[in-house]
Amino acid sequence: MNIPIHSRFSLLILLSSSILWCGCHRKDGSRPDHPQIATGVVMQDVSFFSTALNRQMPYRVFLPARIASGKKLPVVYLLHGNGGSFRDWSNDSDVSKYAARGLILVMPEGGASYFMNAVERPIDRYEDYLVFDLVRDIEARFPARPDRESRAIVGVSMGGFAAIKLGLSRPDLFAFVAAISPPIDVPERRFSWKRAGQWWEFREIFGPMASSERQARDPFVLVQSAVPQTAPYIYLTAGQQEPLLEPNQRFAAGLRQHGLASEFHTKAGGHDWREWDAQIPGCFESLFRNLRLSYDVGGNP
């Protein structure tokens, strides 16, 4: 049987995409869940209904064990990488210690969505889920400050991309943004046979190359129209041995060129939690400084 060339191409793309999906979407519970919980911190796992996604979604929270009556705390949203889950930050880092210093740390589930509203998958409205449903649920359920100046978003890898994109497109929501090893160039990546499945996934999320939908999700485009006076402070990092170093260097240069308050750091290492863990202390030091928070222990920043 002769299969037309265009059909064979589509079949190959579909097969590659399926392989990528299986490799990057591990099932909940496939890894042991051993959260690192610092002294003076409590952890809660929550499941809530997201209107944007029309289903229950899980998230994990660290917060101080003791919070003064009537006290409201700043909130930091921690976004995981592709192939990860809402448990990653708690299992692979000691980030919980910053909750003991008066922060609410929120770790949502994002699958492999880049936390975007997918252009070609209308049911995957992950950006709306995060900025509307999740923020609303956190502020109703926990003693969270509801103002922009008390809200930050930090991500690793895929989550770092999302933090940058959301920070630039929704500067009214976040005063501080941190991206640790973000694949910042994803929207500009062109087709290659080697990564055919990944390319197809990106097309479904970001839209066709050069489309208005894709440009609206491209940090290199968004930074050009960002207003320095209202943009969040941006903390950007990359490992010195990872392929993402060069695009992040270019993006850091763009931030400086357009006058956005930012800092860029590199450390020895690749694209993994060992390198990301080394970047977290500097990230939170910058967060506390730029949100003008003290390091007072006991939930009283």
C-alpha cells in the first residue's frame, strides 16, 4: 500500500508526539513523595476545582506553623519543569525553609503545559487556571496578602519560562519574577526531524510559527513592549554547561536594553536540580530585598 508523503509526515509527527508525551508526562505517584519540611513549617496538599480546566487540580503549600492572628503573608508561586509535578519543589529542594521566614509557598500542578492557554487545545487553559482560579483559591483558603507587591512567581525550566511570560503579560499580578534555567527561546524554535514530536507539542501550545498567538507568548517579543515603571523585577539564571545559557544571555541583554530592572546569574552546572538548588538562595535573597521583606522568623515579615 502506498501512503502519500504528506500522510507519512503527519503519521511520523503523531508518533513522535506520542513518544514525547509518554516520556514527559509521568503519572502521579511514579516517584516516591518525600517532601523536605523545615522546622517551623507545615505542609498542606489541596485539591480544588478549576473552572478554567473544568476539573480538580492539586497543589502543595508550605506555610509557617505559627501565624499571628489576623496576619496576612506574602505568597510565592513555585512552578515545576516539564515532566515534573507539583511535588518537585518540596522533594528536590529545601525551599520550605523560606516559609519559616514568613512566606506562603504555593506549588501548583502544570503537567507539560508551560502554564499557557494552549492555542490548539482550547480545553487546556492553564494560564487562566493559574492567574485566576489558583490565586483566588489561595487567597480564600490561606492568610495571603491579596496585593501585587506581596506576590511573586518563581519557576525552574518550563516553569521559569511561564514565570517570565506571565510576569511580562500580567505585570499587575506579580512584583517579582524569577526564572531558573528557563527554555526562554521555545517560541522561536523551528522544526527539526530530531525533535519533531517536541515541535508538534510546541505548535499546539504556542500556535504556528510567526502567528500572533505565538508572538503573544514569546518573551523576546513581550519584553519589547514592557513598561519599566510597571514591570516586575526579574531574576534570571542559567547553568554554565547547559544549552540554554546562550538564549538566556540574549534575553538578559534584552532586559537591560529595554530598561527593565533585572539581574542575571550563572553557576557551574547543567539543566538539573543540582544546579537549580544552588541558585535558590540567591533567588530568595533577591526576592526578600525587592519585595522589601525582612527575614523575621515566625510569620511576621
